[in-house]
Amino acid sequence: MTRTPVSPPDAFAGAAERQGGDLRHLPSGRDLLDLGTCVNRYGPPPAVEKVLADVDARALRTHPYDASEQFTAAYARYLDVAPDELLVGRGITEFLTVLAQVCTPEDSVVITPDYTDTIRLFPRHLGPGGGSGAGSGTGRNDVVRDSVRGRTERVAAAMRERRFVVLSNPNNPLGLYIPRSDLVRICRANPGATLIVDEAYADFMADATLSMTRCGLDNVVVLQSPNKLFGIAGVRTGALWTRNDALREAVRRRLPNWPLSYLDAAVATAALGERSWAAETRTRLLDAGRRMEGLLCERFGDAVVTGAPVHFRFVHTDDAQQAHEVYERLAEAGVVVRIFSGTSPGRAPGLRIVAPTDHEMSRVADALSRLPEHPSERPAGSPARTRPIPAPYAEAPIPSETSRVR
């Protein structure tokens, strides 16, 4: 039977080129559950509503001279780092933009797949299988799927050959996490190279103290933001941490005056004070992520990246067409996820799905139940999948720094 779409034929056009939460391409007026934005869906915490209600409009008359200092002090306490080791700005993306200017392209490489702006700003990529991207830019998942071991090996190889190595950890969009001890070992073995770690989702791990800000090394840069965990992505706050004084100063010189607004600092500072709320909702989201993983595995089998220590899951698809088909079916059922076509360098085709709140879980289950029983299976006559799919968290020894990564 022919499926009758409930949305205009062009409603989903360009969805893969949009970032999470951008629903402007979808029909207005529909009750859509946005599971494409990787934020805490229980947020913002109560303190944010209170601080907004108490805003004195007269504070908006002047430039926000003390906004950066206010947020720096609050975030340094939250991260348990020295305030003078932090730079604050308008989200992690601003620091990625500045770092792309500081780090020469020929000396920098991104471990892909990775975040949209990272792969856009840093043109050199090192993907699974040693290629320049995650899916060869073809829209087909025709290289080995990534794993923690594979990512660790690529970081080690890149640190031996480049001055700057960039990666997200936990990874966006796969959710894979390289243990801090492995990254510290690699950085110690390569003091002439600098590791830049985007930790936008580190706050969602059960042990949020595993940040590289605790590494004690000078050749590490960490990017963090409270926006995701506290559900305040509408304000733009973030920070760069490093013990490298020269690199920190090079970034500082490129930041604008008044990097944060009065409202940015007020909202973020209030949110950072809600540690009990953050711990409680993080626990609920991680549990929801595990339950959602079970639902996804029922429908997609081994295409699901399992065991991720964060609140989202990634589902591999065989190509861009399959990714779009599943995305459209879910959207028609009222659930919007993040789609990756794999046609751009540094991408793998698939879907990233954020854990819903407890009362939203039934909507996710209903939407998934409307999909074909095994959407990851190819139609009759199509080539069968022959490549192995490594378990992301399978125990395997990591080669030492003296061995050659092939």
C-alpha cells in the first residue's frame, strides 16, 4: 500500500543540512517532539525562571562590563578550575572559530565524525579506516564504523604527525567516549602536539569529573558549556580551559569586547547554582537513554551505537536515502530527530536521537512502532551488508605509543 505523507512533499528538503533543533523547514502548527536538539529536556532549572522574572530592565542600558567576570567566577567554581585558566565566550562554537584562526590548517586535523562546525572550520579530517572523512562524502556508510579503539588509535597517530588535534569527547554525534586516562597517556607521549577536546556533552556522563580539565597537562585545550545540561541553549555561554598561557593569550586577543551579554551571564550563573537539579535530571535522562536504546535496538538491530555514556544514541543507516526515509517517517509521527546524510566530508549517514523525558517516552515508542519491523534491512536485490560492525565498548588493548598505527 502506498504511504500517504501528512506533510508537503518538500517539507523535509535540506533537513540534513540543518543543525539540531532547527525545525523551520517543517509545517508550523504541528505538535512536534524535538529530539534533535541535544539538551536536557527537563530544563531550564527553576532558578532560571526566577532570575528572568527579577531582571531589572535598567541593567540593559549599559554595556555588560561585569558579565564575563560574573560567569567566569561561577563556571570556574562549577568546573573546579582556576579562573585565570578560563576564557569565556558565546558558546563552544565561538572558540572553535577562533582556534581555527590560531591553528594553521596544515598543522591541524579533526578526528571524524564530529560536530558540524568543527568539520566545517577545520578542513583536514581523519575518519575511520584512515580516510579523510567518516563516510567518504558519498552518502554511503562504506567504511568501517567507528569505535572507541579506532578513535583512540587515530588520536595517537594524529598527535605524532600534527601540532593540533581536535575531537569531541564524548563524541558528537556517535556518543563514543575515549577514557581520560588514554588521552592523558597520548598527550604525555606527544608534548609537542596540542589536543583540543570539545566536551560539550561531558556533563551528561554519570561521573562528570572525568573532564580533561583535571589532566594537569599544558598541551591540552578543553571546550565546555553549561548550555546543554541545564537546558539553556537559547543563551550563548561557553568556556575555553588551558594551562598553555601563550595559546590562551592568542585566543583572548581575538575575542570581541563584551563577549557575554548581561542576560547570558545572569541566566547561566543562576543555572550553575542548581547542582542538585542537574544531578537528578541527568540520572533520569541517562536512564531514559538506556530505555530508548532498547526500543531502537528492537527496530534497528546492530545499527545502534550501544552503551554510550550520554543521553543520546546514534543509529547508522546504509546510505543517505535510508536516513531520509526513517527521518521522514518519524517526523510524520510527530518525532523530529537529527539526520546526517553522510554526503558531506566528516559525516556518517544516520540519525542522532536525544533521550526524551519520562512522559515523552510513550510518543517515541509509538513513532518507532510505525516504522518497518527492521528498517535497517535492505530491499530484496540490494547488496547485503558484509562489513563487520565493531562493538563500541568492546574490551580490546590499545597499542602503545611506540607501536605504529596502520
